[in-house]
Amino acid sequence: MNKAAITIKDVAREARVSVATVSRALNGHENVAEPVRKLVLEVAARLRYTPHAAARSLSSRRTNTIGVVLPDLYGEFFSELMRGIDNVARARRQHLLVSSYHGDQEQQGAALRAMRGRVDGLLVLSPYAESPGFLTDNLPQSLPTVLINTYLPEQDHPVLSIDDHAGAMAMTRHLLEVGHRRIAFISGPDLNYDARERLRGFRDALAAFGDAADGIELPGDFDEASGHRAGQELLAAGTLPDAVFAANDMMALGCLYAFAQAGIRVPLDVALAGFDDIPLARFVHPSLTTMQVSIADLGDRAATRLLQLMDGNNTEGAGDKQTLVPTLIVRDSSRSRSEQ
């Protein structure tokens, strides 16, 4: 059979199923029995059939592509988030069109506008809380959209978020309960909503504990370099706090490196904790106490919710909100005073 002449009808005839069944199987629809799907895929692979993307898009008015707009692509958080999104997309034979805007609002608007006509649905992570109206104005109208960790006072899109405030309170309480009283907090970017909520949780936990606790706040930018700078600043102050709580793991690892360079032992000289539980957190020495977010699961859930919208399944409501509560993971870096 001529390779160039292979069509969906050839696959259907060879597999002894209808053209509609072949189409559903190749597009990952759920209403196909698994043995039938497997047969269709085997026949399509053997015949080397490749659907014509442009023609399929014209006939179905679908691109089989999901748009993903993120503030950045650097770091293990975004890598894990994309892993969760990609797992779901591949299972449904969806392509991904990914764009980042590096915190620049104009670039974010351009990235959102560029998705129009190119994707069937959109995943957006926009943690910047200063101008939520800008995001609303630039989201493509009528395009199924799911927001991840995105703050909008009034929104009509499903949102999946992390309870950053509760997570930061839980971590601060843990450090206090194991005997640490003077705690430094390395914050995230000023305009980042997650960072603000984690700082608020830290402050609220200290306030609830009373005058016996003392907090120190240092600026950070959610990257290793800012964590390293914060660690150096603490070292330069002459007297170390009992513990350091970094608003994410990347900054905690940068701080850990600054302490190691200076010969400071964690947790013997100072305890250390982070937030997110990136894969590297359990493999550094000492292993890092952190708040586990299940980042890949967050991406998985967001992509699954988007596919429900794209399929017209919106039983949960347009503006439904799911909040993931982080879990405290205690490792060697925050050993209690009594254990030292």
C-alpha cells in the first residue's frame, strides 16, 4: 500500500471498525473500549498513518493543542508542574503550546493574545496580584481556561490553588514547637501573591505564639541566588537565628550553600526549612524539611479540569475553586533542640 495514500479509511478497513471509532481512538476520547483503542493504534502504527493536523483542525474546528502560559520555565517547580500537565496531555493525545513572560505584564498580555486561534484550551499561572484586571482583559474570550495559583478577586474560570497561608503557618508552628524562638523568614517577590500569603502565614503564626517568638524578614526572589544572598546577610549580622524558613525550596538550598561555605552546620548551628518539596529537597545533605505541595499533581489536576471544560463537561461550575493544602514533611534540616 502506498504510504502517501494512507487515509483514516484504510486504518478503519484494516482494523474492521468504523471511521468514527478510529477518529475517537486516535484523539484519545474515553468512549472507546481499551482493546479497540489498542488495535486501532497498532494498525495506524503499522500502516504508518499520520493524521493531517491542518485538515483535522479545519473539519473539527479543534487544534488538539493546549496552551500553557507561565511566569517562567526555570526551576524545579515549573519543571514538575509541566510534568503533571504533559502526562495528562499525552494520555489524551493533546499537544502543548508553552509560553513564559518572566514577570513582565506586557509580555504576559502578548502571550495570552498569541494563543487565540491556536489552542483549544488554556492553562494560566499568574501569581502577580497588583493588576488582576489586566489578566482578565487579556484572557481570550470564550476559550476554556483554567487558572493555577492565580489571584483574581472576581473570576469566572476554575482555579486550582495552594493554601500558602495555611502551609506557612504550619511550618512556622513546627519550628516553634521544636524549640526555635528566633526565626528568620526569606520572602518571595513583593508582587507575587503566593509569596505574600506565605509571609502572612509566617507573621500570623508568630503573632499567635506571643512575645516569646521573634521574627526576622529578609527579601528574596524565589531563586537560589536570593537565598544565598539572604544566608550571607544573616552570617554578616554576627548572630544567627535559631532557624531559617525560606518561602520556597530553591531559596532554602541557596541559603544552605551559604551556610556550608561559612562552615555553619545545619541543623546543629541553625535549623532550615523550605516550601514546595521539589525533588531535590530530599537528596541534599541534610535533607530539607519543607511543605509538600505535590506540584506534578497540581499540573495533572489543572490539565484534567481543562479537558473537562474542552469536552463540554462543566458539572462543577464555571468559577469553581479547588484548594490544595500542603503537608508538613519533617526531615533532618530542622532537628529539634532536644535532639541536637
